[in-house]
Amino acid sequence: MLADSCLSILHNQLKFNICNLPSSFIPDTEVPNFNELVAEKIGETLAYSCIFWGYHLFQSELGCETVERAEKFLETQGVFWIEAMSILKLLHTCGELLEFIKVWINWLQLLNYLFNSSRALIVKTALCMVSGQLLGICKSY
């Protein structure tokens, strides 16, 4: 799955001050060989993963493992991703992607809750139908 591959790449390659810049107060235009440094330290594979991991996440199957990996990534390395996106001149896309991910995760949690609630209701109803007043759970129906 592409989302999982991107998350693995991000997890393994992102780090604080990925380009070893001398200071965050120095504009990129004043850093010698900045573009070459970015190409060397970030590279095409990491850049692709930084840019498209969210897109692939939305296109993936609704799996709890992928959601948990995305949540863990954002909690532990989200700031490194934002740094890389800033270096790639794509910082403006981070907020929108984070908002979509937040909505997506909330939607999945709601679906999971509804599924589990529905399943519990189906089990209780089936128990009532099979055994009548089993343990008194049928009184509320």
C-alpha cells in the first residue's frame, strides 16, 4: 500500500534539522548551495513521501493499522514533516492536509463507534430472540 510505504519512508528518514542548516534565522536564499543541499538531504523519494502521503492515506482502505501509523507519525515526527515541507517550499499545503486528516480520522472513529454499537445491539437482539429474557437485557427493547 502506498500510504504505508510513504509513512515508512517518512519514519525512517525525517529528522530534526534534516539539512543541517546553521540557523533557522538565515533565509534559504542566503544558505550556500541550498538547492543542492536539499536534493542531497531530502531527495526525490523522501520529497514524494512528504508531499503525497496524505493523498495515499485518503485513497487507502479504511484500516485501523494505517490510521494508527498516521496518528503516531504526526505525534512523533509531524514537526519534522512540516520542516521538510517548508524547505521544499510547500508549507502552505500542510494546514489543509492536516485538517483533512483530522476530519478523516474523526470520520473513521465515528464509523468504528457506530459499527461496534450496531454489532452490540445485534448481539443483544439475537440473544433476546434465542433465549427470551436472558439476564434481563431484553426489558429495554
